Amino acid sequence: MWIVNLALKRPYTFIVLAIFILIAGVLSIVSTPKDIFPSINIPVISVIFNFPGMAPRDLEQHLTTVYERVLTTTVDNIEHIESESLFGIAVVKIFLQPKASVPRGIAQVTSVSQAILRQLPIGTTPPLVLSYSATNVPVLRVGLGGLSEQQLNDLGLNFVRTQLITVPGVAIPYPYGGKQRYVEVDLNYKALQGYGLTPFDVVNTITAQNLILPSGTEKIGRFEYLVGLNSSPDSIEKLNAIPIKSLPNGTTVYIRDVANIVNGSIPQTNIVRFNGGRATMLDIQKAGSASTLDIVQGVKNKIPDLKQTLPPALVISMLSDQSIFVAGAIEGVVREAVIAGCLTAIMILLFLGDWKSTLIIAISIPLAILSSIAVLSALGETLNIMTLGGLALAVGILVDDATVTIENIDRLLAEGEPTLDAIRDGAAQIALPALVSTLCICIVFVPIFFLSGVAKYLFSPLA
């Protein structure tokens, strides 16, 4: 009961403390990241090998198995390894121990991936090493439409993606859908035979005359000039004008005589459709501890400025938005807290007829919630469905304790006890029962802290 006696002796101190809780709680709500789920910190490192044309069985026998074996001797804190060998692609996932250092693991995996290349099949390129988390899911999907598939993929990869990546906390992989732009050389075999040429002659000609070379400078008088070379054609017309061979009659054979160079694309491996047409999609992912609401709002704020630099016919649409669920969860908890506080205050006002008691209830419940949010923020938790669900459960306990305490104090006042004595005695009489009932409720959540894996990361914040 020392805190009750201290509050009665120093009321202004507790008024200032209540104001501090109000300010700290509001600042915590603003600064704490908001997300759909808590962070599931399962340390996983993904290694992706790309070997076009190789069969899954050959990849498994000559690449994946060899790589898995060397991982177990050079990477520490491995919990288990999973691998999948597909046509032309091998994916190896290294699951680390829960307390392992992910940066250390990435450094070790990257080092061994470079060293093992000599033991892998000839032509194997260095793999892509990624740090994977279960919470790395798209928080927003942006769709691009209104233009040709080649233009959509080009704009999405080289313009839209590079601009949206500047939003804090955003990670954007390569776009889905569309056609990847490639300059194609379509050979005319009859014309090649007529000029006595082979496809290798065309390949060698383009390789030899499409070069990027250092040109250097030339000093003339007091000035030094940059020398430019036209060794790399910058348009399809200039590529078509590359000479291949001079015939005995003095005629020169150009690329355009035996081939047709077009602005084409490689074969599509995925297709995106929305609104009945072909499109391109960008997945906006959350990186680190950034807030989902801040990321989505930052992307939406960036799009109007981005549209000014893009073709007017380009249509940018929001296909899915996780911030709707996050905002809905926050609004739900706030709504339930407000309803609980209002109903409790109305009940106190109707049955006790004391506006001071009503005011106390209306103030104490929000302050308790704000103090909890401040502590959650200090512990590094986020505002998500699980933490907000825990706060919603706590509102019921707050209502019970506040109602019982106020009613007991009012009963003692009605019996004629002085105000301060009624407060002390009323709080003392219900202190132990309220503590026991609250502990009985809280003890249900104690086993949650002994969980492991995904369940631990999901339900511990609720508890």
C-alpha cells in the first residue's frame, strides 16, 4: 500500500507522472513500428545457384551435394540445411541456431561459395547469397499497366524500382511479368549462304566491333581534350550498318544484308495480368525494423512525383496493401478501449452518481494502456496484431480492477469514513484479491514464454 500512501501525500507528483505517461505513451505510439505480425527472427541464409540448361539430377549430384558437404565444415552454428535442385537452379537454405550471428554466417557462406567454385562443374557462376526472414513478405504490391510488356518491364526495373527503393525500410526485388528487353539478331540463313558466311562470322563481327574501350585524351596546345570513339554502336540502325566482309568485286556485306536486328526480348518465364491485360508487378518488401505503415505511406507519397518523370500512358495501381490490416487492428484496439472506458464510466456515473469517480475511471484506463505501449516500445516490440490483441485482453482486467476499487472506496465514504481513510482502507481491502485475480489471469500466459520456434515469436509479444 506504500504507493497509495505516497500518492495521497504527494498528489502533484503523481499528476506530473500521469502527464509524463501521457506524453511518453503518445510518442511511443508515433515512433514504434507498426506491422501485421511480430518479427519472426529465425536466422536463415539462402544460396541460389543459376546454371541454365542443367538437369535437376545433375545439379543435385555434382553441385548441391558438394556444396552442402563443404558448408558443414566451414560454417558454424548450423541447425539444419535444406536444398532444392530444379531445372537450371539450385536453392540451398542454411538454418542457423537461434542465437547465431546472421552477419557472421553470411560472411562464412559467401567466403566458402567463392572458394568452392573450382570444385563445381565448369561454368558455375558465383551464387546469390541472401538473408531470409519469415517476415520478409510484401507489404504492398504495385502494378504497372497501360504500355507494352517490354516497356513495362523496362520502366519497372530501371525507373520505378530505383525511385521507390529510396523510401526508408523498403526492399524491392526484380519486377514480375513483362518482357526483359534484349537486342536480338535474327539471321537470314539463305543470305548467309549466298555470301559464303556462317553465323560465327556475324557473332565475331559484332563482338569485334561492339566494344567499350578507353580512349584517353589528346593534348593540343594549352588544352587536353577527351578523345571519343564510336566503337560501341548506340542504336539499332548503327548495329545494322556494321560491315562483315568485303567481296572481291568491292561490295561490302553489312549486318543488315544477312540479319535483322530488332529490339526484342528473351522468352518470358512469368506473366502478370490485372484488369484483363498483361502487366508488370513490383513487390514492396519491408527491410529491418521499419514500420509497415510508414513504408506504405512513403511509397504512396513518392508515386505522384514519380509519375511526372514517366510516360503519361503508364498506369500505376496498388494491388494489395497490408497497411489496411495493420491500421484496422490499431483502430480496433483503440475502439474497444474507448468503448470499455465509456461503458465503465457510464456505469459508475449511473450506480454511484459521482462525477469524480467517473473522471478517475475515464483517465486511469487510457493511462494504463499508454504506459504499457511505452514499455513495449522500450523492449523493442512493435505494434502488431499480437501485441494489440494482448492490450485488448488487458482492457477487461483494467475495467474489473478499476470498478471494484472505486466501488469499494465509495462504499466506505457512504459509511462516513473520511476521504483519505476511505481511499486507504478501500484500496487495502481489495489489493490482495485484485492481485490474486490478476495473477490467476496472467499465469495462463506464462507457458507461452517456454515455447520455441515460430510460435515463440508470434505469441510471446501477446503475453
